[in-house]
Amino acid sequence: MADRAYKRVARRVGLAVGAMALVVGALPDVAVAGRGDVPAVPEWCAAVTVPGHRVDCGSLERPLVTGKPELGNVGVSYAVVRHSAPGAAAGTVAVNPGGPGEVAIGKAELFALGLGDLLKDHDLLLVDPRGTGRSERIPCGVGDAEYRFGTRARQRAAVERCAENLGPKAAGYTTAATADDIDAVRARIGVRQLSLYGLSYGTYLMPVYAARHPERVRSLVLSGAYPHEFDPLARPSAQAVSLALRRVCERGAPAACDGKRAVKDLATAAARLRARPMTVPITTEHGSYQVKFTEGKLANLMYEAASREVGMAPDEPSLLGDLPHALHRFAKGDTAPLRALVKEDGATGSTEDQAPYIAVVCNDYRTAWDKRAPKDVRRRQYRAALKGAGTGAHGAFSAEGFTEGPTDGGDVCVGWPRQSAPEPKLSVPDVPVLVLSGDLDANTPDANGKAAAGQFRDSRFFSVRNTGHVPEMELSGCVTGVSTRFLRTGAPGDTSCLRALPPIAVRPVHD
């Protein structure tokens, strides 16, 4: 469920994708013109970069923590891409690209490309969540590469340092606060209702908005989805890793690989790395790192990194398509192919502060312990949960090994400050909901997408064949056509193309 900037995609295909590659993080920021009761045009409004559309922008002050004025305010920025046809807008679509911590305003042109003809008569609302992009930053001193590449012990320590540096301001980073920020922007721009479009973490955020502001919701599209009450031990993702390997082998070129053998090779690699991790040097544009590549790091590579970009360019090499070969060579004693994949993925590491990611995850996400308990009690509860996870529940991995993979789960938040009573169960409005999931996605697999759809009475779930995390990444326009049709009409229409997307290329496996 964690998202990272997909810089490799931007380098490979740029803006000419013509589809909703919504989570690419390499676009220039959109600059826009002021509107309404905004007292001054924000400094970042320099030039409009959405061809054929006027783009208005503004910012507003929001309480950092409701009920605690002594902690001050936070500035929240937004942009509105206006519809191109004459007359009033038929509706307004609010999009969140995920994270937690992904920016929205800087991707305005790409969102506009993805929504296509919908923007003839619909406006597009983009709000940078507090602490990100054009909204005010509240850093905690933990960088992306440091956090991603650190051992599990170092990740836990980084989380505690982040909390210490934020102090009481840590309570300002929550999904509920972001939802209320979006609603405050909605009120500022004078819109009665929003159609909500959430991707990845956005599928967690938007239902929270719907529960807190039910009368303001027209419909929802959730892509790469997971439910509010997801499994804190990530068992659906662990099982989906093996399923994705089997599927790419079954659907790929004849004799490219054998699915059962690929899963067996994965189990061999996990066991070996559990016993003896390997050190992999990783070079980024910000520095070099010596990464201790453990069973947990393998889990992260398999469920998160390998789910990105899948289906975007099916004929080109991809991490998921290369993995059966790399795992088989590793099982045979040749570590070079797997090392190469780890280095390529790690090259995207950055120094970006992780406060909006760590704090939201640790404040909001479900855990296998009682958040009201002290740390030593939490540790005992977590160990007990792992022991009770069930034999084989984590597929080819051990329970402890796999749960060290997610940077937003497992025991990474065990040292976060104690909290009060847990959030109540979501009570969502009865509105039309479309949920999309890639059937090769182990980050937010089909099982999680179905559970996300189950939160709503009037929902439709579709698994998109041969795609990964956020299936809008595919370039044919099939998926974005279904989602935009739903936003316009409340019905998905013809969805046959979702089952007809081509299989991805798989590197042949040879003994």
C-alpha cells in the first residue's frame, strides 16, 4: 500500500503516454491564476500548463490540530482545472494520487490527460495534502532513502525519531485532517458535491472523506484499493506475490517460465536471505548506500516494487517480468541478476522528508497491537500475532520475514507515541462506487480490492487482467475509459476490454 515516485516511468515514456499514469512523480509543478476570495495570487502560480483549460489556484489556512490552537495553522494549497466547454460544470472530480504524501498539483497535466473528454464539462480539483508539494511542509528529519534502505531496526528507530522531532505536531498528520482540508477547499470554491477519485492510499483517504462528509459525495472511483480495516499482517499481499508469479508464467510466451518452479525458487531465495542476507551497493543521485538485503527486503521488492508499472508497456522488460529468471539464478547460486534488479529499483531513492508518510501511516493504519498500550506490551502482542498468523499464511515467506517488508506495516510503528481510543468503524454514504484492481498487483491485490468494494452498498468491482498497482497505468485507454464513463454516468458501461489486455513480457528461464 505504500507508493513511491515512479521516476523510471517518466524517463521511459514522458508525458506522451496519453493515459492516466497518475502516480508518476517527475512532472513540473502547475502554476495557475488566482480566483474567488483568495487575497493574493500564490507565488507558485507562474504559468498555466494544462493546454485548453484555465487553471485557478489558491491556498487557505487550516488548524494543524483541531482543538489545539496553540499548535498553529498549516497552509493547504489547491488547483482547479476548469472544464473547457461553455456553461457551468456538470461536476467536479477530486483526485488523490496516493502515498501517503504524493503531491497532486504538480501532476495536473497528467491527470488532465488521463481524464480526457471528461474535462470538457467537469472540473478537476487537486489538493496537495498538508506537508506535501505546495502545501506547507512540517519535516521530521527522516529522508526517503534512509528510511527505505535501512534495516528494520533502523526503520523503527527512524519512526521514533520522526515522532520526537514532530512532537505534538505529529497529531496534525492524519487522514481525517486531510479529508477535512479537502472539504474546506470544496467550500472555498463553492462546489456542492465532489466525485472522488482515489488511487492507492487515495482509496483509504476518499472513503474517510465520504464518512466524514457524506452529503458532499456524488460518487467514488477507487483504484489499487484496500479497505479501512485491512489485514495488519499483510497476508493477502504475501499470497498475491506467488499468484502473480504463476500468472505471468502461465500467460507469457510458451516455455518462458514455469509458475510452480518460480514460486519454489522464491521460497528458496527467501529462506537463504533469512539465514544469510546479502549486501547490495545502491547508488542514487543523492549518494551511495550499502543495503542489507534480507528476506524482508525481498518481500518489499516482490510485493511493492514489482507491482509498479505492470501493464504500462507490456512488450518491454519490467521488474515483475524479470523476476522468475532472477529468482531461478539465485536458487542456482548466481546472485547477479537479482542484485541488478535491486540496484535498479534502489536508484530512485531520494532525500525527501518522510513526515507526511510516516506520521499518517503510524497515526491511522491498523496494527497487530493495541495502540493504547506501552511499547513493551505492543512488542509482545505483535510477536503473538505473528505466531498465530497460520502456517503458510505468508506464502513463500516466513511470517516475520514478509512483515518486515512493508515500510508502512508490520512492526515499523511499534514505537510511535501511544494513542487514545481507536477510530470508529467507517459509516459511508450509499453512493455509486467503482473499484478497480490489477490482477498482477500484490501491493493492493484483488482480495483487498473486493474488501474495499464491500465497504459500500452500491459498488462494482473489476479485476483488470495483466496490470499491476493502479491499472490506469496501462496505455490503451481501456481502464481510464471505464473510470471516466462511470464518473460521467454512474455506470461503467462496456468493460470487456478489462479482460483483454495483453500479457507482459517475461524473461525466459533457463537452467
